[in-house]
Amino acid sequence: MTDPCAYAGPRPAPGAPDVVVIVLDDLGFAQLGCYGSDMATPHLDRLAADGLRFNRFHVTAMCSPTRAALLTGRNHHAVGMGFLVDLPIAHPGYTARLPRSAVPLPRLLRDAGHSTLAVGKWHLTPRWERTASGPFDRWPLGYGFERYYGFLQGDTNHYAPRLVSDNHYTEPPASPEHGYHLSEDLADRAIRMICDQKQATPDKPYFLYLPLGATHAPHHVPRAWSDAYRGRFDQGWERWREETFARQRELGVVPGGTTLTARPPWIQDWRGLDGDERRVFARMQEVFAGFLTHTDAQIGRLLDFLRRTGRLDDTLVLVLSDNGASAEGGALGTLNEHRFTARSGDSAARNLAALDDWGGPATYPHYAWGWAWAGNTPLRLWKRYTWLGGTRAPLIAHWPRRIRDAGAVRTGFTHVVDLMPTVLDACGVPAPDEVDGVPQQPVDGRSLLPLIDDPDIQRPFPTQYFEMLGSRSIVHGDWKATTDHVSRGVADEERLLPGSRDFAADRWSLFRLSDDFAEAHDVADRHPDVVRKLAGLWDAEAARNDVLPLDDRMQERLSAMIPPAWPPPERARYLPGGSPVHDEALPLLFAGFTLTADAEVPEDGPAAGVLCALGDLNGGFVLYAHEGRLAFSCSRAGDLDRVAAHCPLPAGRHRVGVRFDVPGAERRSEHGSFTLVVDGADVAAVPLGGAFPYTFQHGGAGLRVGHDRGLAVDTAAYRPPSPWRGTLHEVVIDASAARASGAARRTAEDEVRDALHGD
């Protein structure tokens, strides 16, 4: 007789803890209170006081690569994530697809009998696989999570996000007008998932992966949180950096002999700014600080829940950032980050005019890069570069049942690839040699439990390479070598940063890590033999991990971009009643299109409501009727083009819509024109005030039919949901004429800029 226990499934190891891994986004080394900041993070500070801080923890310098390394324990190129999932390339290190030979952590824990839960930012699903049709094997559930709630792309609007629940898109539970904020929603969902899991199986351990959208742009936070910091940063980024550095040394997260690197010439001297410039820049940091403190409060709610239920002491909590602080706001910062990819540009005057709304729903802001430089104190440079400002990040470990010297700082070299083996070690789950008949590639990381257990353990520095967009570095023993390569993608960096733009001309700098915590003293000229050795080691590691070919502009790689299995149609029909249609599934719009709605105006008129809407006021368009007249509004990253018919739509059935003609077409203008069409006749037209966007929103936008949701595209014309008053039969988008003309083309630089600003 068969043993019934054979069907009971796997059982976790006795004493296996619950595990919570919290990933903060674009948070610099110096931006938490426990790492020297004066921005309030009391809940994370308490976690550090009761746990451990690591001050030589390293990541990959960008989002998708760090997350892939975290979940697989392998170097990011070795698992196909050498860059972002938004640009999947047919080279082994850049496919944006985790190989079956590197099965990720949630699948291994699930197979060992643990519950696996994920809440927050994913950014590991390749482009063209994020529509409602999938495929779903690279969505969170496909990689081993049993439950998921969050967003798939690199960023999203915190007031009106594009959300996914398990394997389907879903709407936020409340509107911006009713106080919705994504970070609060994610904390609610995480608490509920744990509550449900423990009430069903109290003794079954879980793994919660909580990658928050914060503190990535847009820096969105209710005004009360940012107003609490009024005047706090009026002294400017240089003085703030000096004060933070002093606190870092006092706290012991920076060694006493560290040299604070100097302000580089491309960062504005605060003393040379006028009063309005200082006011704008200070407000940017006030909003960021409020955003961070608000995020800490949501993490605190989760930790308080675990405390109240008596489970926190038996939970391994790891908190990290995926890369250093982000400088993608450029020298001036921006009120709407989509303006970079919309080719709209920014100005100090525009930022000043929007200052009262900064951080609110009418903005999509990112601070100026002076604050990113300060946020990485005492390091140089920032996200996307393999200087320490891009690759060194906070890491907090909290596990009272295991940690004996609470509040200590661990100084050994650690890397994000170490986190997967650490969790497996803590849970008593061996890394398998084979999964589903596929041999597993070697794990690059090492468990941190020996360092957690024993403060006297000093592991030797490993040989660890770094590469991101052509920026390269390598750690070997006591040495770190770093190139001066400047990547493409951020216009102000291309224009202002000194350094090499040619791989053949790149210069390697050399630093002795044991006495140079901040890469402040370049000793390359004194040790040319060490530089040659480390450059050779980098070449060997690059070959072993599929880093090559190197191309910072990605021109060569983009010629090998993996195309969609199901390319977007040239002409498509959409019906009311469905979920929002992901913009990656829509016909390509930027080279010209017609949008036509088959709709009825009721006899008791007037025509009113939304026929279809894509995106919102930060970037998108809407076809609607206002005061009885057909109208179309298009937001080019906040710059609004609007056209309205002169006469009301009469009662009855009509085919109404808009035509976008590109420059050089029948209706000529510098950037093209929008023309309203009613029953085959042109009724009104307007020239575009700027270039039509290649992409309306970095975080994706959904086409809604017959209504809108969240934030309006044109706040002066309607308020969501504003359903169509009458019968809507269908909406048709036709871009076949543009495709036939060969006009639908994007350059490699356009693709890279779009991807970078969406990470």
C-alpha cells in the first residue's frame, strides 16, 4: 500500500525562518539615517540598531541586473541580464531571460516547501512579454512565486500605477482623489499576504520579496510629508554632504581615515546659484526626503505587524538598494521625467513655475544630479557607473534569533550575488546541481551567515568584475581598478562629464581598498603592473560571464534585438469592457495613425465622455466629447496639444476620430498635425507643438475604451472615469499607412534613452 505521506509534499528544514527581502530603488549609500543621513528613517534605523549594517556591500549599478543577481546568486551577465529587460538582445549576456540553468530563489524555496510571495516592482519580464497575453513564464509566478502584486516595468506613477495581480492586470483599489499611494498599497498587500498565509499554515515559513517602487522617480509623496522638510536643505548639496560625511564617520559606517572626494566641476557650486535656483533645488530634495520618510513609514507598518504577531525575531530581514542614487534628472532636475524621451527638454524657469506642485499628481519629478552626488557620500558618481557611487549600496540584516552583536557594522566585501546563497543557507536548502533535468550553473555568491555570526571573520576580497553600459571595474584582493568611460543615454552626462567615449582610449584608475574607502586616491601611475594585471583579469572575467560584446551606445547590439514573437498589429480593433491594452501591444503610433470610434450619441444629448484614453497628463492622449463637441487632447510629457470641433455632434451613430499626420504628409507642419474627423470629413486641425513621443510613459500606459481611470490626460476637459454617454461599438487604430511608407523607425539612441530613463 502506498504511503499517504508520499503525497504530503516537501517539508522545510526544522527551524527555517521566515524571510523578508526589501529592495529600495535608486537609494544612495548615504540616504538612510543609519548610514549618516539627516532624513528621517526611524524604522529602518531601528532595524539596523537591532541588526547589522554592511558598509562594503556591492550591486551591479542598475535595476534589472541587480535583481537578477539577487534572485539567482549569479553574476548578471551570466544569467542574461547585462542590461535592462526593456532591450533584450540576442547575445548570451543580454537576452533579458534567466536561463533554465539558473533557477531563481523563489522556485527553489517553493520546491523546498516554503510559501513564496512577491509585492512591488518586478522589472524582470522582457519587453513585448508584458501584455495581457503574456507569455507568463517570465512573470513573477513563472519564476517561482505563488502570489504577486505590483508592477512589471521599471517605474510607475505612485498615484495611478499600472498594477498586476498574479498573472493579470488590475486597477488600484482607490483613486488619486481618494488619497491612493502605491507604497501604502504595497505595504497593505504584503501584510495581508503574510496574514493570510500564517492563518492558513501557521508553521509554514514564507519568503516575501518586497521590491518597492520608492525611491525611484517619480518622487511622489503627499505634500504634508515634504513640507515637514521645509528649509532643511537650504544650505545646499555641498554642505549637506560634508555634514553627512561627519555623521558617517561618527556612526562607523565610513572608516575614520576616509577622504571625502571633491565636488566635480560639472556639479554646480551652490554658492554660485541665484536665489530662485537654490529654492528650486532645495525643494527637490525636500520632496525626495518626504518620499523617503513616507517609504520608511510603510516599511515600519510591515515590521510593526510582524512585531505584534511575535514573528519578527524569527524572521530574517534583508534591506538593500539596487544601485546608487540616480542622476537621471540631469543638472537641472525635471518636473516630468518623460520629457527626456519626449525630446522636450527642461528649463529652470519651467521647474520654478511648477514648484508648488512638485511631488504631486500633476508632476513626474526627479531631482537634480547634485543631490544624487550628495546622496552617495563619500563616493563619486552614481547609478549606471561602476565607480563606487553606482555599485556600493546600503545593506541591513536583521535576525534577532541569530545576530549576537546588534548594531555592529560588518566591513567585509559583499555582493548582491551573496544574498541568494545566504537565504538558502538560513533556510537549510542546498543549492541543487540539477532542476527539471537541467544542470545548474555554478553559484557565484557566498553565504553571509559566517559574517553575520562572527565579527572577526575577514573574508578575502574575491575577484569580482563590474560592467554597465561600458563602464568597467574589477576588485581583486586589496585592489580596485575602474575605467573613466562615459556612457551614452543621459544628455547632460554626454555633454559635461570628462572621460573617455572610446573603449580603446579608456584609462584605468587604481585604488587600494584597505585604506581608500571612497576611491579618492588614484595610484595607477605608481603601480602600472597592477593595472595591467587587473585589466587582464577583467578581460578574463568578461569572457567567462558573457559580458562581450562591449558597446555603450548599443548600436551593434540593437541590430540583434530580440523581436516580439507577436509583433504589434498595423491595424487593431478594440471593444469596450476589456482591460486596458498595454501600449506594447498597440500599433506603432509615432509615424502616423488614424484612430476611429464607432459611437452613438443619445437622442437626449449632448455628446459627452471618453471614447478612449491612453496614459494620463504626464504623457498620453484622449478622444472625448466636451460640451457636445468632439475633441482630442495629447500630452507630450505635460505639453498639451488640444483640438476641438466647432459644432456639436448631433444625435445618432457616427464614425468619429483623429488622424495624426507626420511632417511631410498632406498637412505639413514642423512636427505634424492632429485632425479631427467626423463621418469621413475633416472638421478641425491643430499643429503639434513638439515632436510626437516615441513612448508616452516609461512605466507603460494602457489604452482604455469607453472611459478613463486614474489621472486625466486633460484636467481642464474631464475627470475620470467620465464614461461615454451613449453606445460605443468599437475603436480602431490604423497605422498601416505609416508602416507601408517605412516611416516607423526608431534609432538605437532613442531606444537606449527610453530604457535608461525608465529604470
